[in-house]
Amino acid sequence: MITLKASQIAQIINGALVGDDIDISAPSAINSAAVSKGGIFFALVGEKSDGHDFVADAFSHGALLAVTSKTVAQRHIQVSDVSQALATLAKFVREELKDLKVIGITGSQGKTTTKDLLKHLLSGQGNTVAPAGNYNNELGVPLTLLQCDRSTKYAIIEMGARHSGDIAHLASIARPDLAVVLRVGMAHIGEFGSIETIAKTKSELVSSLSPSGIAILGQYDLFTPAMASLHAGKTITFGSGHDSDVRATEIEMREGRPHFDLVTPEGRAAVGLQLIGEHQISNALACAAVATALEIPLDSIASALSTAIIESKWRMEIHEFSDVLLINDSYNASPDAMEAALRTLTLFAQERGGRSWAFVGKMAELGESSAHAHSQVGTLALTLGIDHLVCVDAPEYAPAQDAKGETALHFCDQGGAEEVASQIEAGDVILVKASRSERFEILAEKIEQVVREHLGQSETEGDRQ
């Protein structure tokens, strides 16, 4: 964070300083154990815990100041609303950092992966700040901005939404120079009610741009391209069509990883992604479009995309053991993401010559479309020729009655899924995927244990291979 006196911060957030005045320059936190030495602890009151109970712990971890709504023993600024104070301070810091380039990213699929790729790319050009994980809400966005100081060149801000107006609120704090909309899909449709409402909410990011800002728009659905009409300034498109400003040609898949020629207005360069799945191409193109807008040389863009390794857990993680390949994509699930994962599973199985096993759990927050969306995924599994579709506590995946295919269907609970896993043989490929609430990372560990025992290989032996 930029250096501010505690008294200045109190004035900015309209609070009362209790204690002596000191300089604060370290980032802020809402987790007492995660406070940076010399930073600020924001004592939020939640449904299950009260941050005021952890102020002393925050100071023991190095905090020099707390922002509270109650009186505490330590140096603090008392305000009426701690969450609002956090947003207000972040707005002030953003306004002070006039040379900072802020890139806002939203979309129904790919936000976190794109953020990770872009952080790797931009870090080669200057000091870059990006959120850990998917820190993309009304708390995560200001906390990310408060990591920025006068040496920060780029800030990547991931923006999620549960309701209309959420992204407009986040954009009012971050004031993005570039607005990236990846695609509009079915994720969280249960919250929004319709895909049109989802599209309108995502478009709030584009509407927030000043005329000097740049809109970066994916060309993968009907709604995102239309957002160009909401912005009076420059727009850069990315997608699979020849009319996209940034696109991929000559696509090949090698060991599940996309290789392609990146085409931009500056020319053409070869890219070989380290990430798994053909769906990663669109995320890479979004990053290339941002970098193009920032006038980063094409060769630097291609090199960075080819060396980037994803940082976030349980997103297309590849684990090989006992001559079996397991794809752990258990962080989240939506119809679009499920399709991408199944296609990746098919590709790996074809390359390895083994059978494909898809262990799938429920996709959450799909509302009235849930039953149809699950059945569509089950039907797709038959169409793709998945060998075994294991529906774990999710009978909704039953394919349409007229669907044809030779896929073996298994309907079971998690215990039954472990029994099914005992049929897996060397050379097979496993996908584990469900919404975060299903905790499928635990199932992935159990499947691995079962397969190791079945194939007679210890964890140590597997790790050596």
C-alpha cells in the first residue's frame, strides 16, 4: 500500500483514531493470521465470527492498526461500517496511483485461469499485483487494490457477481483501464434467473470504462460481442473467427496441451501452452488481447504464454500414478466447464489408448435449468464416447432417452464411487469434477488410494515414476 499516516486513513474513511499516529505502508487483511507486518487489520463482523475477537491476534502477527466498529485495546480507527471503510480506502489508493494500469476481468468461465496467465505475462513487464485464488468480491477487490504501491505497474482485478449491480460496485472501486469479458454462460443462472440478466451484469464492467479505456471482448457467445455498443472507446476482440482481432490458428493438441499460432494485429507467433485442455486457448487469447492493448511486443506475449504454469488448485490438475492419469478439476463446475473437461478427458484417453472415466458430481446454482443442464452433460458424455460416466450423488446426469452411445453409466454415492474406481486399470484416464460444494477434491484422493491399492503400487513408488 502507499504510505499513509493513521490520522490520514482515519480522515479518508471518516473514522476516529484511538492511539498514537504512525505511518502505515503494508497491505491490509481481514484474516488476523494473514496480516502483513506493519499492515492494517479490518475487523469484520460475520455470521459465524466477529473480527473484533481477533484484533489481538492480528497485532501479534504484526498489524499496527485495526479498523473496527467497536472499541478495542489496540491502536484502531473506529468507524460505523468496516466493510465500507475498506472500500473507501481502496478507492482513495486507486485514485492516488494515477500511473497504475488496472485490468478488470469478468465472465462466466475462466476468470481465475485468465488472471493467473495474465499475472505471469505482465510480471515480465513490471511489478504486477493480482488476487490469490478467486478473491473477486466486495472484500477481495479492495484488498487486492490495497496491495498496490507506487512501484506497481499493473493490477489485475478479478470480478465475480451474485446479483445485478455487483460488478458495477466493484468497478466503481477499481476504476479499470481495461475491461475483459471472457464469455457469458450458464454459471450461477439460479442466482440471476436468466442468461440475459447474467449478460447485463457482466456488461457492467464495460459500461464502467471511461472513453480512454479499452474493452477486451470474447467472441464465444451472442451476448459478449454486443457489449461493444456500451463503450465509446477502443475495443479489441478475441476468438476463433477470422474477424477477431486476436485469434489462434493451426491448432494442435499435444499431450492434452494446445499448440497454436497466435495472430494479432502485430503479426503471428507460435505458442505452446503448459495448461491442459483446448478450452485454455480462449483464456490465453484474452491475455494476448490485454497485452496487445498494453503494447507489449508479440514475441514477449508468445513466450510468456508458453511458459506460464497455473497457480490455482484443483483446476485441471494432472496427477499420474500407477500408469493412470487423474485430472482433478474439482474446484467448480458449470455446463460449459463440464463440456470442456469431458472433451479434455476424451483427448487424453485417445492419446494414451486407455479407457476414460468421468466421476461427476452436481453442478450448483443452475436454478430451474438444473435438470436439463445435467441431462445435457450426460448426453454429451455418450456422444463423446466416454467409456464410464460415474454420477456421484447426481442421478440428474441420466442422458436423454433417445441418446445413443456405448458409455457405461454408474449411479452411486461417494462410497459406491470408490468401489467403481477399483475397476480402473493401467493406462486409463480419470476426470473428477463437480461444483465446489461437493468437495470432490476429497473424492479424488480416495480414488487415487483405491487405484494404487488395486494396482499394487505404493504412493512412494508412484512418486518415483
